[in-house]
Amino acid sequence: MPKQYCRLLGQRSMLEHTLDRLNQLTPASRTLTVIAPDHEPWAIPQLAGRSDHVFRQPSSRETGTALYVALAMLQRWSPDTVVTITPTDHYVAPAGRYLAELARAQHIAQRHRERVVLVGAEPNEPDPELGYVSLGAPSEHGVRTVSAFIEKPAPTRAEKLLREGAVWNTMVCCGSVQAFWELGRAGRPDLIELLENLVPLVETDDEDAALEEVYAQAPVIGFSRDILERSPERLLSVALEGVEWNDWGRADRIEATLSRRGARSVTADRRSLANAS
């Protein structure tokens, strides 16, 4: 079973935790979830009541293609809206603080409708397996421009990036549909040209055939590698403050987070016993 559908933390899966958080900002009726071609048996039961719109990809073409096909649907449904994009395999705590930070990013994106706002995590160690965002000049209080992306730097480079104030790339971002669209056009105009033929066919009898044709022709595009990294001048960045963030893409990161949570739980229990006595 893919990890995002596993109940690694409590009684809910990573997907369920993600959507339950986001539903506090955006209702299920305005939530679209993109799933892999063969994930339907696991995903559909967990999405019930959490995401009213589900796009099952005809085939796998990496994150950039998947997200931009979904954005093509939004071009048809609600072209003026501000969109929040998030992976489903991240750990964040506390949830309330994370949501407050995400709402702040959404408000910034609403004001700067020509930019995409990238939510970065403040590093607590120079992890060479993660992506880093090098920040530029302040745009306004708590908001920075983006100067460059550095993917999986050497340990010494990661340490230097920490000293320079770089943040981890969470791939969580907010922006208007048009800001994302123009960001995609700048990075991969071939993909946007292909998808502009799809937009008028969304929610018509020709949609399924059009999607099959798009996936037959679409290049394999990574959202971070081929879109975000190619146009840093179109981005703004805000850093999560007071939030623990971890990319649960690897088993050792999951184990480390659960170990820390267990240690904190034991400490809290001991303190409560001491206070009760």
C-alpha cells in the first residue's frame, strides 16, 4: 500500500490527516485531489466527505504534468480563484499553527496575484537529502523574494545554506490560477500549449478522450524541477514559524518523527503524574 494511505499516525492515514487539516480552510466541495492511475481502491474510501473532486490520472507523468492538468480543470471551473497546492506525505505539528501560516500565505497570494507564494520550512539540521530555497530581498514583513533552488546539496553546502537563512522546499504553495498558469508557461511552454487545448473540453462529452490525448503527448515534468526552479523571479516565500515539518518520503524520517513524538508523550505523562502527586 502506498504510504500516503497508511495509518502511520493514530487512526487516520497521511492523506486523511492532510485533507482534514485543509478542510478547515477549504471545504470538500472546493477540494480537488489528484491520484495515480492504480490508487483508486485505497484513495476513494478515504476521500469520501473530504474531497468532492477526484482526478485519476490515465498514466503517470510526474508531479508537474499532474498538477497542471488539474489547474487546466480549474481554468475551466474557477479561473479567478486562489489555489493551495500541497503534497500528502508531509508531517506538520501543531496543526492549528500550520493552518494559520497557510492562511497567511493564501492572503499574500490574494494580494500578489501575479506571484506564486512558496511555503518554506525552517531547517533544524543540514539535511542533504532535501531541497533548499535560497531567499532574496524582503518584499514585505515576513515575505521574501526567491533567488534560487538547490536540490540535495552536499553536506557542507547544506550547512552554508542554513547559515545564509535558506528554507526547505516543502512544495506547498499558494497562488491564483493565472499566476500558476504563467509560471508554467515560463518553465514549460510546451505543456501549457497542450493544456490550453484541453481547457474548453473540460466537463464536456469530449473530456475523457482529450485527457487520454494529453497524457499520450505530455512530457514527463517535475513540478519543482521543471516549473518552480526555472522561474524564481515569479515566486515569493514565507517560512513556517512555530511549526515542525518533515517530509515523510523515506521510512527513516517517519521513524524519527514517531520516535520524537513518543519521547514527548512519555515526558508529558511523567510530568502530569508528578503534578498530580
